[in-house]
Amino acid sequence: MNAATERTRAAIERLSGLVEATRRLVADGHLIDLHTLESRIDEVCGTLRTLPAAAADEIKATLVALIDDLNRLDQAIRRGHAETAEHLAGTSARRRATAAYGVPDAKPERR
């Protein structure tokens, strides 16, 4: 493996670690700005375009692992979106019920 291919493989592995850390944060319910991750992915893709075709076999397993990590991140983000949508739907239903029936008095009025 030549030096450029080794540097690219190492960059992909670092990116994979960043993707995994992002997935854990998303799974824990944190809001994440994906701009940095997107920038790093763009950098790695640009580097991949400059490698000779023979390097593909040498970094294939590392790229497949990165794709798997990205798929897991995608699933975590989709799960978070679904949970948020479900929560919002429940909140909306309670608001509609409150609007339709009014807010019950906390204590009955004494006379």
C-alpha cells in the first residue's frame, strides 16, 4: 500500500469514528449539526477520486465499514424523527381535546 492510499485509509477510519460518535449522540436524543460530517465526507470523496484504480481493492473493506456506519447513522436519525413526530402528534391531540372541551377546573368552586 503506497503512502497516499494509507493516508486515505486512515482518513476513512477517522471518518468512521466520527460517524459512530454522531450516531451515539443522535441515539441519545441530541440535536446534531451534520455540516462538519458532510465536509469530511466530501474531503474523503475528493481524495478517493485521485487514487489510482489499483488502490480500490486495498481500501474496499474500510469503505464498506464506513458505508455500514453511515447506514446505522441514517437509521438512528430516522428513528429520532419518527419518535419526535409521534410525540408531536400526541401533543397536538391533547391540544385539540383541550380546545374542544376546555380546561377542567383544578378545584371545584365552593359556595
